[in-house]
Amino acid sequence: MRSARPTLRCLQEDLDLPLPPVTATLDETDHPIVAKAAEQFVDAEAKHERIRAIDDQVLFKVKVQRWRGAVWIDADLPWLVAAGRREDGSGDDFYAKLEAEGKAARAQYNATHAEALKTVTSTTHFLPTREDHIRYRAEAGVRFVRRLRTTLLDLVRATLRDGREHAVDFDTFTLGLQVRADDGHETYLAVRITGSVPPNLTTIILRNVPGCEVEGWYPEYALPERELLPAEQAWSNIMDPRAAAEVLDHVD
């Protein structure tokens, strides 16, 4: 299950929060109800309480402090589609309001369409829109770079410890790293990329290798222990020994 995120409408109208730049993923929005939704829906097998008053969509309850929310799951992506505060002296006022809005939307639809809805409520206007999906796809680059940085740190740490090549498979390519030491006691770090990747992706990978100068990468035509495969590229750089020590000392 991917991390729960608010819709743009919920973020701006219900939570009264500004839309952050695309470098900030909406599932990390600093708000109690978003954090609770992320916590509650992290496990795809977990059971959740359905909002029974809503019958045209399957919406689930989220509760934290005085905040109440409704979550709709699209495949493995939970969306916080509506949220509000519980008023003093009332435990279910948010869900009562949600039901009333759903009934009003259903009545309005039926008044303007020949074929009436057979459900009691209509809540499709709360669901993610095209703009929500565009925003989610735009954040994909941020999520990838974060994963890449974590992976590179793990690979560098592993190869510094034993001098062997360590690799991780991504969706369309494999990334491998290996440390090489020469007689002058300089530490060389070799990066190999197996698979078809665009040049800009290679640049992003090399820029995020810890302890190496961005302009210091040189192409290689063999790895320390073997020749390159037809679908491989390799690069090498000198690694700052202080950065290497910091990587080894790093604690997750």
C-alpha cells in the first residue's frame, strides 16, 4: 500500500493549507489527519471502518484528536478525500455533514439527468481529479531521487566494507558500485549501470553518489573484475576519504 495523500481539494479547502511546490510530496503534508491516514492505511491487509451512510463509494473513517476524515482507496493508493473538525458535544458531525452533502449532490444530479441515480448519496465530486493524478505523477521524480540517494548510500557503505561489487535492481535497470584502491592509496569508486537508461538519468545517478566530485566522472570500458556487457556503461571517480568515513559511520 502506498502512502495516503490528500486530494488537492481536501488540502486547500478542508485543511486550509497552501499547495506546496512539487518537490514536496503531498503524503508528507504536516497535518494530524494526513499523518493518521498514512499510519492507518500503511498495511493493505488491515481492517478499516466504513462510512456506512455513503453508499455510492466505499469511504473509510479516519479519526485523530478532533479531526475526522474520509479515505477512498484507488488500487493501492489511499486518498484522503474529505476532512473536518469534530465540534464540541458532537461525535459524528463531520460524517453527518458528509452524508448530507452526498444526498444533496445526488438530488441535484437527479434533477438535471433523465436517468436518476439509484444510490442514496453521490460523492464522486470528492474523488481525485485529473489534476490530482497529474500532481502525483509530477512528484514521481522526487520519490525516485529519494530512493536513489538511499540506495546509493547503502551500496557505497557495503562496498567500502568488503571491496566487492554490490548492486540493486530498479524497474528498468541495475545499479552497481565497487570500490577500487590503487598503490597511491586513493579510493576509486566505479559505478556500473546495466540496462537502457536515458543520458539525463545517468547524470542524476552520478550527481548523487556521495563523496565524489560531480565533474570528476570518467567513462570506463571494463570493471575491476570483468569486461562490460553490451547493455552496460561504467564510470569511475575518486572518493573523498572523509566522505567515505562519514558513510561508514552513518547510522540509519
